[in-house]
Amino acid sequence: MRISCPYCGQRDVVEFTYQGDATVERPDPASIDQNAWNAFVYDRANPAGRHRELWQHSGGCRAHLVVERDTVNHVIHSVAFAGEKQSPKTASKRKSPSRRKAAS
Amino acid sequence: MSGRRIADRGRIDRNRTISFSFDGKRYSGHPGDTLASALLAQGVTLFGRSFKYHRPRGVLTAGIDEPNALVTVLRGKKRDANIPATQLEIYDGLVAESQNRFPSLAFDVGAANQPAGKVFSAGFYYKTFMGPVVGPLRGTRFWMFCEWFIRRAAGLGRADHEPETARYQRMNAYCDMLVVGSGPAGLAAARAAAEQGKRVIVTELDPVAGGSAKWSGETIAGKPAAEWAAGEAEALADMDNVRLLTRTHVWGYYDGNTLAALERVGDHQPVATPGAPHQRHWVIRADTVVLATGAFERPIVFPGNDRPGVMLAGAAQRYAAEFGVLPGKRIAIFTNNDTAYAAAAELASAGATIAAIVDTRQVISAGARELAERAGGELLLGQAVSATSGGKELSGITVQQLDPVTGSASGAKRSISVDCLAMSGGWSPAIHLASQAGAAPKWNDDLQAFLPPDPAQPWLGAGAFSGDTNTADALRNGRNAGLKAAGGRASRAQVAKVEAPTLDPFPAPVFEIRTADGKGKALVDHQLDVTAEDVRLAHREGFLSVEHLKRYTTLGMATDQGKTSNVPGLAIMAEARGISIPETGTTRFRPPFAPVALGALAAERTGDVSPDRLTPMHDWHIERGAEMMPAGLWHRPRIYALPGETLEQAYVREAKTVRAGVGMVDVSTLGKIAVQGPDAAEFLDRVYTNKFSTLPVGKARYGLMLREDGLVLDDGTTWRLGETDFLMTTTTAAAGKVMQHLECLLDVHWPGLKVALTSVSDQWAGAAISGPDSRRVLERVVKGTKVDNETLPFMGIVYGEFDGAPVMICRLSFSGELAYEVYCGAGHGTHVWEALMAAGEPFGILPYGMEALGTLRIEKGHVTGAEIDGRVTARDLYLDWMLSKKKPFVGSAMMDREGLADEERIRLVGLIALDGQPLGGGAHIVEDNSRAEPNESIGHVTAFCYSPVLAKYIALALVRGGKARHGQRAFVADPLRNRYGPVEIVSHHFFDPEGSRMHG
Amino acid sequence: MVERESPLGTAYKPGRHGNVADAAGVTLSETRPGSIVEIVAWPGTEKAALAAIKSVTGLALPDKPRAGVVKSGKAGLGFAPRRWLVIDDKEGLAAELKSAIGIETGAVNDLSHGRTVIRVAGPRAEWVLSKLFAVDFSVDAFPVSNGCSTSHHEIFAQIQRTGRNQFDVIVFRSFARAFFTTLCHAAEETGYDVA
């Protein structure tokens, strides 16, 4: 598997560290809602198909990325800096070879 | 030169002779020969013994698909086993031996298994070694008892137990297009893309590019095909944007269009080039891949089809055309398709006598008929070979009429005397890589073969791989694949003109010849001795699916992975089930396409695979005779033992020195993170359980971090160097984990905070100087600052200079003594360390190692990674005083959950051994001293030592209820080390609980 | 000032090694610059940080991923979002940069002791580095003065192409000896000089 880091370009997956589910929201720090915290820390869907995941380019620029990945076939649909997850327009526009359809 | 060597053809260099040995006997050959071609040229027919029945075997193929002729190459004491003789290039001094024979190849006692064939049929091991239900050999124990004998009798080559002497290397490569295979299709694809300026890598598993052009005898662009291919390959190799890798096979197709290839760099060389690897593991990332891997010819399944001298027609043709060797003098052809006629013509023109061409079909094409006339010999249509004769070499074949409906041979038997039978059962495209990369392959009824699946990754196919049946199509489709891969479109332009016979491209659907008497073994998988009858037996016993068939019979397993046997095996199963081959299905190919040495994957990562992480004072420690120990990747001094001292004597001496005078330990390994920015203090307040915004500049504070789930992550001191500038220290082991935790919080959850995190662990060398004399030592060496209690109070920071090197000193204590941590630039580490040692000399200063460090901290009850094991809470460690109630922090919402706040959790205590014996890490604490039955554990030892101040063996432990048990008696139970004994549970603050010494 | 000790120690063996049949494929050396400084900007202050770097060092760093600039005796490199390294023969650069880049613009860290710069120069530099790093070193993909952040197993590295056939590999000091040893081993095939 290769991930296209928006800063470094495409790199082998060994340079990255899986940092968990990107779909969970951290509750407000002052919140004492146990259910909200429990959901953030423990509750995880395990979808077969498209999933939003956090990956850190720990062996590269060290940025945290939101990677939209198909858990069934490892096709990566988009990569964006995690800090900019609110603005999807910053998602990597570069097409990775794995997205390009073979022309045969 | 024996009569088998042809005078005028092939790519061998007849001007040079190479000498080598096979099974201890000397032979000669020429550069360009494989072991197989060189031995065939000298009349050798017997290459090995088969897996189960020890049947004599010759060569079946001329390439990587070889199931029979596997040999072991000896290099000194090293044994490279299971190498196909058909792939092994000879070199001067090559020593090869045959496999799976005892005591010798020609006389093999295991061949006695042959009459016992019924016994060794499919599933033999499963059925036989089930063992009795009771008794000493019950269940699988019987198998374990028999295994040694079986493993000796059955099997492939034997590995050695010597350390690897050859080097392997890894190479990372990137290209616009990777072309796998350099036959006409691959060469055309590479040329087309390379001319567009694309970066192209071409791999060829043989030493010479050209694929089928090397032996087809066709003409391309007015030149003999082999010559055309050589010219194309040379032109490609001359282009800057092309890398042509010969002796390289691509064996794995992974996600992200990453492919793995193995280059045999030194396998063909008598002496390795200095520094060069034996084999090179290529990891190639390609934007597009062109698969032009050709096709493998299939044997026909009939009784006696494994006798030495029976080989594939394409292989026979190849030996003649490419290697200048006649595989026999009097040859018969047995085929279900036209391609074998070209082989017949080539063999005849090379000097062999074609005794007969036996074809299962009643009618053949005009092109085939013309080739048959050129080849000479009888043309026997609608007939089949139903038996072979001979011992270690073929002496004749039996031909009978073939019933086109039942597929059985019957009627009058005709014997034909031959020394070689060249057979062809059609061709199977080499779709292995496409299968790895994609979905299930597609059956093609015309070609009677599986064609590649639709691409799930960006690859294109060309040539025989994608079903092209002539060279002109291969050139056109190859060229177009290259153009498309280069981002262009297919071209209508002409390709180089090919002159070749016009043949019927489609084989007859004949896979197996059955005989009326059913006698003789008809081999499907030559490598694992799986017969047609084994496949039918699997069917009768209910192993119907291809996956079950494979596992029950071992069809398609082992080193050749069924390259010649898969489709015939499927065909026989399909027939038995009365369904079609595509309905039967096929197994998905997995990497590797061909065997890969583990050494190649490990590459240079052998021995101790972790890089040594060294502190700035490393060489000083070594010179001082320190015994080093690993701490993660770091190397740290464990003890500086005097001659004759035990470990315990050494650390006790070192620890005593600290308590009585002064000692020094290298703490450069501590994780150090610069936390800077306008929001740095706010950030620290959020990540630590206690407050840091209130910390004055020039002071340090002990801090505790929790994980999101409320358990303890790490502890350490953080120093405020400026209003917006903090230096955080972490434990050595947790440095990476803490950095990642903090980066995640900033990047993902608090991107609005202006905080920068920078690893400065390596910027600073650190020396902790501890003991009542430590201040006096500092005073002797430091310039530019005072270090008295007023200037440098507990947790204070000052800056100064040691002999010209700037230092930063913080008054911290891990030992409980008056102590300081002295930091300087790492490049000044040894300088500063030596300055401290010199200043401490009048006080008898000694360096101390990890054991003494641990002893001092256990006596003080300080926690480290041994206690912070990912399962403890701050309360478990009696650190709840550090949990701020005035602010939320990471983990604050989760730390009060019922299970985490329970008083009966295992909590930190001290232990004193009451029997005066050492305690062991990991030992359990129990309330009852009975050893007979396991007692309920109420906790465990996390760290232990001999305490010089108490003159007792002590330990830190996590024990149920913690403090509530102080003063109670319990027992350690350590069955692994057979250590049982009474202990007293006490406070973990063994020594100076008020901290008067470090504040003094 | 006290001279800075090299971390290479026993691994540093000047002279010709490996395959000595032909000219050395690469020359390996430690550049030992006077200053290695890391600069971090806040979101939105990138331009101000780059302007400050330019005013102090004269290095005009482009505001593009992985872009760098190489001048005689100094170099700058972007290696992560909003992060740059400045390497200079001159000592004491961190203090100068710190005063030019206030905390409102970003953070400055002196890593002169904490990083070691290994130079790999020669016609086989791409080949030798490709054994260790999964990065495309071809000059089209990795032009002169550009850089990257990557790792060889546990060893983190920042690499800048400082010439057509020259790369500066910046590693953590504590790993420098292990890395240099590995690099020498990888260069045996092409032959190498240690300078």
C-alpha cells in the first residue's frame, strides 16, 4: 500500500503509523459526558469499504493525515492534512496511480 | 564434444569451455549453457528422483517452470537447494548435486516406494498418521513419531545450518513503466514507451533478452528473430531512460503498483565481485506495468509421461535452437496442437531424426502439415501415446488409436523406438502476477486456457500472456501497450514484418490419455508425484473444490507451484465432476511467482537488526569497561564492574558511592521535546495532569501525563526556559510514544494552538551527578554561575560554562540525594563529562550504571516504565496529588470511572524479602505459601534490587489494595525460577521519605 | 569554544574501501557545519518566517513543499509543513534567527549538536542511497536543492540534493554512527572513499 502524503508525495505504507479512526469526534475538553467520552475512546465501526482513517507520516514529515481508504481493496480515495479536515477542498487532488483505471 | 552438441546453433560460446561437477563427476560445457543443457549435451538423462516414489526423472522443461530437475549448488559448506537445472547457468568450478536420492542417483533405495504406489496415494499422510485414540502415540503424537523418517524419505533439497556468507541487498526503484518479460511483446512495449521519453524498467528472467525470439526460428524485420531481439535489447540498454534487468524475475505484485523482483547478480559467477550482492531484491514502484510474461507449455497426462527423455516440445525446440543441444537423436512428437510441429521442424533441421508425430487430432492445418513434411517421420493423426518404456532413459513409446469421445487410447498397440518424446498439451498464459494483482482469471474455450483477469491495478498485457498466438500480434499488442502506458493511444502503424508458418492457434481439448487397463502412473504434478488417479481419488472422497483438491493431493504446491500441472489437474477434476473447467475454478496465485531466498528479503538486515543508538559519551563508557545493556535502541552502561566483581557487588558499590559521596550517570537517553509557542503553557496544562502555566521561568516541575482512557502514559520533568519556551523530558522508553501522542493532539484535535514540538533529544548530552558531594564537585568546575542553594534551589535552572563548553544545570533528583542534571551540546558531551569526573576526583566520584540507577530509585519509590505499564492509574501509583481539579486535561474525564477508582485495584507498595534472598521481577504475590496448587495472585513484582541502605533485598510491587496492606506479610511465588518466600509489604518510600537529603 | 566531537568515532575510516577495481562510486564525508537550525512557522506566518530567514542568511527559500536552496557554505530546506532547516558553516546562527523570528512568527531550535550531516557524493550516489531509502532519487523527481523527509528502518533522515550527484543526509546524532556504518556497507559494491 502507498499513501500520497500531501507534503511528501507518494510513499510506502511503512513510513506511516495508523493513528485510529478519523470519524470520531473528541468531546469538548471540559465535557464530563461519559457517553461522549466513551464513544470517542472506545466505540468504533468496522466498515468493510470506504473508511476515514488517521495516519501519521511518522517516518517522513510527521504530519497527521486523514486518509479515505477502502478497507476491502486498499484503494485510497483521498488524503488530506488532519488539521484541515474541516475544509475538504484541501484534500489531495493528485491522482494516485492506484486510482487510475488501467487502459486496457 | 558428445554427439548431442550441435555444431552451428544456439547462443553458447563454443570457443570457451567451462568445467563443473555434478554428483561428483566432472563435466564441461560452454558459456551460455544451463546445467540442464550442458548435461543433456553430454548424454546425461537422469537429473533427480521424484518426491514420493523416487521415480527417475529427467528434464521436463527448459526454464523456471521445471518441476523435476532440481539441484543443490554447493558453495563451500553452503547449500543452495531446489535450483532448477534449467535455470542454473554453469560457471567454472560449479559444484551441483542431485536431490532426493539415497545413496546415489542411479541406485536409489527409496524407489522401492514405487510398487507401494497405492499406499502413498492422495491423503496418505492424513489417513495413516491419525494415531490411536489412546496410548503413548495417541492423536498427532504418532505423526510426530513418524515424521523424522518421512521427512528423510520425502522431500526436496536439504538446507544447511551454516551462517549465510553471501550478501543480499535491497534496491528501491521507480519508473513510469515496468515491462515484465522481454520477448517480442515486452521489447515492443518497452521500445514504444522509451521513445516517448518514459522511464522504463524491463525485466527478463533469463540471462539474455528475447523470450521466444531466442528459439522460435522465425524472422522479424528480415533478421533471424534472435538477432532482431538482441538488437532491440541493445538499443534499449543504450537509452538513458531504460534499465534492462536480466537474470531477474518479478515475483510479487502488491498494492499501489509495487512489484517485487529478484535479480540473480552473482549466481552465475565463480567468484563474487567485492561488495556486490549474490542476489538483489528489487522493490519497484511503477505508474504502469506491462505484463508480457509469455505462456507455459503443458504436458499431456498419460502413463509413463515422467520418464527421463519425455519433455515438453517447446523445451526440446529450445535446447536445439537456443543451446545447440539435441535432447535426443531419435525423437517422437506427441501433441494436441500445432506449435509442436515447429519444434519438430527445428529438431529435424538440427540433426535429429523425427520418428513420428503423434497428434490427438484427426485433422491438422496446412501449415502444420508442411512443417511435418519438413520434419520427416510418420504423421499419426487421431492417435495418442499410451505408454513409455525404458529405465533411466526413454527407449520407446506405445501408440494407440484415440477415441475422440471418451479420450481413451485403445486398439492395436504400436511400439516406436525413440530416445526422446517431445509433447505439447497446449499453452497456459503466465498469468500469475495478474492473478496476484486482480480477480479470478477468465477461461477461454478456444485456447483451452485461463486468460488474465480484468486489471484491478494499472497494468496492461501483451503477447502470449494475454492470449496472442503469433509473433506479429505480440509485437502489435506490445507496442500498443507501451504507447498506452506512456499516456498515448494505440497506433495503426505497421510493426516489424514477421515471417513464420501459419498455424492453427487452437489446441484440441485433450488433457489426459486414459488406457483400457489403467496401468502405469500418469503424472499430473511431476514435482509432488500427483497422478491423475490421485485427482480422481480426491473426487471420490469428496474433495471437490479446487482449494480442497490442492490441499488433499498437494497438486500445484512446492517450488514450481504447479506451473505445468494446474490446468491438467483442473481438467481431470472437471471431467470427474462432469462440469466445465471454468466451473471447477482455479486457485488464486499468490507471491512468490518463483522461490525467493529469505536472505534476499532480509537483505542487509541480518544479525542484530536494530541500529545502535549511542549517547555522546558512549566511547568513554566502553573505554572504562562498562558492561552495556540495551534500552530500546539505546546502549546504556549497566555496571562499571571491577575485576572479579559480580553484578550485584558492582551496583551495590556504585549505589553506595552515590549515597556516601558522589556518582554520575549518563542520562542523555531521556526523551527531550522542545515545546514552544504562544500557546505552549496552555498546551502543557491540557496534556499534563498538573499545571504548568504557573511554573516560573527558570524552574522545572515534575509532570504526569494520562492517555485519553485515563490510564498513565508517562512522567517526567518539564523545564520552563522562557515564557513561551519549555523543555519537556520523557522517560527513555516512552520518548517516541509521547511525541506521537502530543503531535496527534496538536495536529488533529487542537490545530488552532500555536505550539511547535521539536525532538531535541539528540541535541543535548546529559549527566546526572548525585550525592552529598555533588554540589562541591559542580562548584569546582562551573564558571559563570553559582550553584549554592539560593542561586540554584531544588528544581531551579542555571546556565554556565565548563572549560569553555556552555552548560545548563537543573537541580533534580531521581536518587533522593542532592543531585543535578548537567546538560550541554551533544558534541561537548565527553568534554563536559570528563570535566565533571576530573572535578569529582578528590571526592572519589564514580560513574554508575543502570543497575545502580534502578537501585537508588527503588529505594526512593520512584516509578518508571516498569510500573507505568499501560494498566495503571495515577491513584494506583499514589500520584493522585498530581491530578488537578481546577482544569480538564487529557484523561480527566475518563480517569474516575468505577473500575479505575476501585481501592482494591493493584497499587504500588514496597516489599522486603524476609528470607534474605533476592526477589525476581514478574514474581507473583500470594497470601498462602502452599506451592502444591496455584494460589490466587494478589499482585506482582515490578522492580527489585539489593538495597545498600537497608541491607536487604527489596522490591517495588503492584499489590491488591496497596497501602491498606502495609505491614502485612505475604509471599512471592515465582515458579519459573523456583523462588518462593515470605515478604513484608511496606511503603514504597523505603528511604528518606521526607526528601530531606535532596532538598539539603 | 570547545571543538564539537564527531559522533562517527570508530566508524570513520578515511581512505578507499569496498570494490577498488574501478574509480570510487561515491565519496562519503561528514560536513560538520557550524549551525543546524530548525524553524517552525505558525499557520499564516510562513511568509514572515521565510523573509526572516532570508534577512539573516540570504537564503531565499521558496514556500513550496520539499523545496530548498543551496549556496556556498549554506543551505536551506523545507522538510515538513511549515518547517525548515537552515544549515550554515557559520556558528551561532540559531541565536540570530531566534531574534529575527519572534515567537509571534514561529519557533527556532538549535540542532547544531543534535543532527549529523553525511554527504554522499559521486556518480553512484543515487544508486547507493536507493538501497537504503524508498525515495525516487532521479533528478527529475528530486531536483537539485530539493529535499525530503524519510527513514531507513528506525533511522529518520532528511535528505537534500546539494548537487547533481551529491546528497546531504541529515540524521539524528545518536544514530549517526549506525547510519554511517550501514551506508559504508551499502557503498562497498560501487567502491567508496571516506573523506
